[in-house]
Amino acid sequence: MDNFIAHVLIVDDDDGIRSLVKKYLSENKFLASTANSAEDASKKIKIIKFDLIILDIMMPGKSGLDFIQENKKYLDTPIILLTAKGEPNERIEGLEIGADDYLPKPFEPKELILRIQNILNKTKRIDQKRLIKFNDIIIDLNKLIIFKDNKEYKINNTEKIILEKMINNPGKTFAREDIGVLINLDKERSIDVIITRLRKKIEVDPKNPKFLQTIRGAGYVLWIE
């Protein structure tokens, strides 16, 4: 899985656990996003294609099991359940309806990382378009590089997430709010700065973009041939 940075969604109503797990994942070179409820997670999986989901079973409102049941028709993402020690029935039900593994709380961070790596190694989830060529431009999402005019431009994880989503949805307009959810950023000005930075790496004339265009009042769209 060289050059592959897995994007993991952490779903838990406990602020402390979400922060802690995100810290563990970041330290081990994973990209991590969070959701504080099943409802929040359902919104995010409609926008982002995650490589793995870490899902707490017991949450206020809809449970982790409710989340799996409601989304299993179109959700093929591997799921690791976080369970309390006294939840054997829920644990079994979770595995029966589609979860891939479970980990009782409290857990060792190293064990969680190993379970994630084992699942990703088995499923080899390097999916969707990772290399695209258009107009003498090459975007390599595996190597996080853009080649243009015989020059090499590095892209960071945030830029990679936006590009990957747009490349796999050419012609679709993404509102700033949609992009903000993708990268966990709610400042519109910061999103505009990221788009401007991407244009400098993609466009021949960034001030008059041909590919990464602004749709006035709606958002941004990537037009690729």
C-alpha cells in the first residue's frame, strides 16, 4: 500500500475518545475525520468515500447498529465496532449485519492500529481513480504529485481529498459547505485559498481557470476531458 493514505471516520459521541483516536491515527500516518453521532456520520459518508469506519455501538439517538442497518445497502466500507465489555449481544449482531471487527473499551491504541492495518491489507482498498491525465497534465493521487509543463508540484492531504472527490465526480458542482465537510474546515475564506493554491498547480492561467472553475453563487467544479 505504498503512498496510500487511508482516510478513517471515527464515530463516537464521546469527545475524549474521538480526540484520542484521531491523535493515534494521525501519529500513525492515517487521515482521520470525526462524527459525533450516527446522524452526523450518515451525512459525511454521502459526501466522502472513507477507507474504514471506527464505530461506537452505544450512542444517544441512533446507535452504531442503526447506522449500519440504515446504510448497509450502499456502504461497502470496512467497519470496526467499539463496544463496552457488557455488550456481547450487540457485538454479535454488529458482526452479523456487516461489521468487520470489534474492539472492547478500554483498548490499547496499538491494538486498534494493528486491526485497522490488518483490515486494509486484506481489502486492499486503493480504489477509484488514482491517476488521471488531461491536457498534458498528470495528477497522481498515490504519489501526491501533479506534473505540469515538465514541472512537479506536491499536493498535501487536504488538496488530495478535494481533488479525489472532484476527479471522481467531473462536472459536479461542490458548494463551499460540501468541501468544508470533506476536509473538516468551516471557514469559507480558507477553502477559497486552498482552491487558489490548487489552480496554480493545475491551470496554465490560474487567474482564468479552464478546469477548476468557480460557479458563481454555487461553488466549484472540475471540468476534465
